[in-house]
Amino acid sequence: MFHQFKLIRNLFVVLLLFTATGATSFAQQVNVETWSRVEIDISNTSFSGNPFELEVDAVFTHQSSGDSLRLPGYYSGNNIWTISFMPTKQGEWDYITESTDVDLNSVSGTVSASASNRQGLLAPDPTNSKKWRFANGDYVLPIALRMEFFSEPATAQEFSAAADFMNQNNLLLMETRLLEEYGQFGGRFDFIFDGDWTNHEFDLQIWDQMQERMDSLAARGLGAHIMFYSDDGGKPGWSGASNTERLVIRYVVARLAAYPIVIFNSGIDIAEYRSQADVDFWAAELQSIDPYDHPVSSRHGGGSGAIVASSQTFDSRGDRTARISVIRSNYQSASIPVSQDDAWGENRGSHPEKDHRPEDIRRAAWKCLVSGGVGFLMRGGGDGLSVTGFYSIKQVASDLESEQWLRYVNPFISSDLENNLGQMEPVDNIASGSGVYALATPDASSIVVLQIGPNDRYDNGARDITIDLNSQNGTWSSTWFDPRSGNKINNSALQGGDVTTLQSPSADDWILLLKNGSSPVAPLPPTDLTAE
């Protein structure tokens, strides 16, 4: 019944259902905004064999630029194969399908893309490969919550409420595992396939639910951190670089690539059952069929071993610490963006090495910022269903305590830093003191200083901050930013050629923002992250 409803919906909403016979189609034009997903459905009643193993691709070509994107299709039930497409530019996109099956081959049409206000693909910044940035907009510090939203039962209304909560608090990503490790939900350990995985029949009901939830996230400018595999009871039954793994990778990309905010990760503790060659295969195979080049990594550090995909495009760290020395080292040693994935759990007493109080989480976020712009992922503690380390869809708003402070981090980056984060790097010669760390543009026209304060579990400090502008010229405005409230306190201007010692407004963590009034802030240049 669910898939019958989907078929009827597609007919009336008109995301283009083909009653294709051979190489013909209605060739209708579909309208969609840039960075939004559109479905193109093709009917095929003459196929034989396992429909999930019957492949179809579509090549989309932008008429004015000639840019092309090749996307895999997927079987979506009821004799329908679907191709999900996300235009990256305005204008007309012509497409034509390719398949060994005659009914799926040479189906053509046009997608017309209009402008949207979406920020576009989350990816490494082309001008500074260590920074996270949206293709059409701001630099960002990706903050993720571990939520088993692929497999956890919840109504559409309950998920919408969770997505609203994320959006209201500037929490960008939900992390989910496609192989759920504990069997909480109906005792199942495998949610990818319907029944025995050797039959290669995907569970359409849960994948359609996943897509509806991804649509809900995308509509709010949010996305997902996708962990393919887990460890222990959740590890896959199939071997690396096998036909089953190829099929899984293809199906995941076909279903999820046409969303702008998606991060792909091989999963936790992958070194326990996969070789370096297996992980390299996983990443290379995924990248070969994802035309949007979503960020790809294999988590390492902590309990995950040392295996890293050779072609990874972000560095997923499992280090179980919130010490700023470790965060800075991870950023400075990488040539790609970094995300601390599994370092922090809020009130997670079962894992003392990553058991953070909410105020420790607040300070950890600002440590990530002044370390250069490091993303991070949080686990739940002991409330409700989060006892196993994730935040429940139904209870995240009541379980999570630190969102009241995390909401200020990314608005600070886009507004108060005026998106200078792309130029800023950690510095040691401008600000000093106990628990004092700074980030600055090369010309020191914009400086942000974190005073950690004396109450952090991992890094303690005092109230005094010494600012050394002895080698600089000009006048700097100085503003105290309160990370607990988002309020600002104007401070006296600082002069180039001087060394000044300031005291933070209270014995707690504070942010000091310095701006050189004689150095205008350069506007953020547009970028084009369209895959060729």
C-alpha cells in the first residue's frame, strides 16, 4: 500500500512518471529549484530477475555551460526505477538514461532549474581546503548529533519536530548508521535489506522513510552524516569489495546523493574487520558514482584503529578527548577539513573518557572554532533512549542540554566574523595567558580569542588575556562575546604598537573579538562547486 501511494503521488504531483516503451518518453520538462532534489520515475514491466540488481544511470547536461552529472538510479518498487537529481546551476538540464535494459535505456527529458535561497553543497572550500563551507554561502562549523534516524520508528510529525529543534538551534547534521548495532528497534540488526541480505532485496519501506526524513532535513537547510557500517553486532555480514558491498554503495548514493548536505563515512571501528585495501575500495567506489563529490572519510583514532581511506576528502577523528591541544593538532596536521566524530558525549557516564557536562560541550565548540574550524559530533548520555549513545527522535529536545549555547556558534561565524573564517588560522603570537587561544587573518585585521576559564574539565585557564599588537598598525575595536547568552560587551579600543592585558568580564569562558577599523572586510567571493 505504501508504494501504491508513492506511485499515485508521483502521477499527480508530476515528478515525471514515464510509461516508457523502448527508447521513448514523454520528454516533459520538470521544474525545480537549484540545490533541491527532483525524482524522475521510469516504468518497466518487462524486466526479469532481481530488480535491485538491474542498473540504470542518467546523464544530466547543463545546456549553457556543458557541465554534466552522471547519476545512478534505483529500484523504488511497483516496477518503477527512480533517478534523483539535484541541479547545481540555474538553467536547462537535458538528461538521457543508459541501461542494458531496453525499457530503461535512452529515456530523455529536461529539468529546468530556477534560483533558490539554499546555501548549496556542504564541502571543503575550494580556496582553503581545510575549511567547511557551503557552495553558495557561509563558512560553517558542522555540528552533528548521533541519531539513529535511519532505523528508529517515529511519525512524520515527531521527526518534523526534531528537525525544527535542530534548525532552531543551528545544529546542522543528524548522524545515522545504516547498520544499527544494538538491535533496539524490533530486534533487528540489519535495516538495509529486507530479509536475508544474500537475497539483495532492499527494505523499501525504511528507505522511503529515510528519503522522507532527508527531504524534511533539506527543507530546513540541514543534512545527514551517514555511517555505512558499525562494529560488534552491527558489522556487515558481507565482505569488503564484494558484489554486495558494490550494490550497497550504489544504492546509498542513488538514494542520498541528490541532497546538498550529506557526509559519507565508512563507519566506526572499521579496522576490526576491514583491511586498508577494503576501505580504499569503499571510498573509491563511492566517489566514482557520486557526481557531487560529497565529503567522504573513514573514521579513525580512538577505538577505530588507524585505517584511513587514501582518497578521503575530510578527516573523521575518533579521538576521545576535548583538549584543545589535540583539536588544534588534528586541524594543523590535516590538508582537508576535520570533524571530531565520537570525542564527546553529553552526560555520558558509561564512557568516562568522553563524558562531558553540557558546559564542557559549550567550551568544546569554541575550541573547535579557534582551532581553525573543526566540526564535531555529539552522542547522548543516559536520558530516555539515548542510554545507548544516541539521541532519540522523540526525545532529543528534552534530552539535549547544550543546544542553548551551541546555537550561537555558527551565527557568530557568519555575522561577527563576517565570514573571515576562510582566511583565519590558529596563532600563538597575538594572544597569551592561561587557557587563551586565538585565531586570526594573515593581516590580523580580524582576531578571535577564546578564554577557556577555570571551570573546564580538560583545559583550565585564568581571566587575564594579553594582546600583543606590537608589530601591527592601526586601531582595533574589541568586543566581549558571552557564549552563554550571545550578548556583547563593548571594550576599549586597542592600538597597534601596544601590548595590552585585559581581564575577562567574569571567571568563566569568554570570546574576545578584535577588528581593525582601518582594514575593510573583503566580501565573501562566490564559488562554483559543480562537479565536472
